[in-house]
Amino acid sequence: MKNRKVRQIYEILFDKYGPQHWWPAETSDEVIIGAILTQNTNWSNVEKAIINLKQNDLCSLEKIANIENSDYLAQFIKPSGYYNIKANRLITVARELASPAATIFNLGRTEVNSAATFRDYLLNIKGIGPETADSILLYAYSLPIFVVDAYTKRLFSRLGLIPENYTYSETQKFFMDNLIHDVHLFNEYHALIVIHCKNVCKKKPDCEKCHIFPPTFMGGE
């Protein structure tokens, strides 16, 4: 069964790499900020930008929401790239999520009954797409939703478990249907997929080093 294989892949990756301790942040605000900054760049650049924000006491949604000139914020997040766009995006998101007057503030932080409702709200904020929204839900608010990225599609299409042309929502549904809905599991699994694809399942894969691909695993349902 596919659900058995999906779980087995997780166990193989966990045995290989161990716990990944994602998301690397001290607060939920830092997770949200990082989720915006990591768009179209690598994490090492995001870390530099976050260090700048911390050094200038700006690594909080409340502080960012009160910034009137996006150019002021942009100077601190330059390492993340597209800094003018991201500065405006951060201010917009911060004002939505940091305002006590916003309905979603209570929904997100105190009385979450529906991750889907919160997700729809996030997706209506300019600059937040499915991957960013789901990263915020999972890592900042501990809501059980599986985060999908290019690495996820690459690995599982190569394993023959999903078609190459699956959309984000189709790929996410595959995982949600075949795994128990557990925040810790979703957290670790996504992180393990990322590290495996960076090290082994690259654009040009190094299949000889892959612990997942042996015929004994891939054969049969």
C-alpha cells in the first residue's frame, strides 16, 4: 500500500539523517518572517537577514507592522534578495497578523478550529502562496498540514509514487491521505525531504548513494 511506503520512506530518511530541528527560529514571529524571506533564496541568506533584524530589534511582527517606510526595513533584509518586494510583503503580513483587531489574530493564535479557514485567509494576503502559507501554519502555529516544495515533487515522482505533473494541492493531498495528521511527523518529514534532495536526490541524482531506491523497496505494493 502507498501509505506503508510513504511511512517507510520517512523512517529510512530519519534513520539516515536524524531529527532536523526545523524550523530554526526562537519565536513564531521569527518563523513567519523567515517564511517570507526564504522565498526565491536559500536559507543561509535568510539567516543573515534575520541576524540584521535581531541586531536592530526588528525581528517581531509588531515592530515590523509599525514601520512606515519600507525602505527602512529593506536595508536590513538585503541578504535575502528581492529586498524591496520582501520589505513591503513583510509589512503587509505583519499588519495582518500582529493586529489585535484582526479577526484572524484570535483564530490563528488562540482558538484555531479550522486550519483550512486560516489557510484561506493567509492565501488572500498579497505575496503569500501555498508553500509560504503552509510553512506558517505548520511551523509557526503547529497546525497539521504538509508543506510541499520542489524537492517533494522531485523525490516522490522519481520514486514513482506521484506523477511529475502533480500540482501543489494534488501533491499535498497525497501526503495528507497517506499519513496520520501529526505536526511532529509533518515537520520532520518535510525537513528530511529537503536535506535528502540537497545531498542525494539533486537535479542530477546520485542514486548510488540513495537508501530509498533499492529494488527490494520499490517492488510491489
